[in-house]
Amino acid sequence: MDLGYIEFLISIMPQDDKRKIEFVEGFIHRYLIPNIKDDDIIALEPMDYRLLKYLMFSLLMKYESETTAS
């Protein structure tokens, strides 16, 4: 996977979309892996599909609550 190309695409995104990336990064640091750094490798254990679905849903709910509150 070419992370450099992905980062380039992110760099030319509108500011609103860049804020979404920043939100995801903050969510990961607050709720999942507090001390993770960009070059760290993580291994995701097998998980129930519903758990992944609910985790992603909670991410969206948290994003909406923070963006509509400001």
C-alpha cells in the first residue's frame, strides 16, 4: 500500500475532510490506542462483526456530536 500517495491525496482534500482525519486520529488516541504513533504496526485480533459495526457507529455518533456542538 502506498501510504505516501494516500497522504498526498489527504493533503489536497478540503479542510472539512482533513478535520475528519484529525477526528479519527483523536478518537483512536482517546478510546483505542492512546500512545500509538504513525509508524507503529498494530495487529487487530479477530472480532465479532457486530463489535466492529458498533465501534464504527460510535465513531460516527461522536463525530456528529462534536461537530454539531461547535
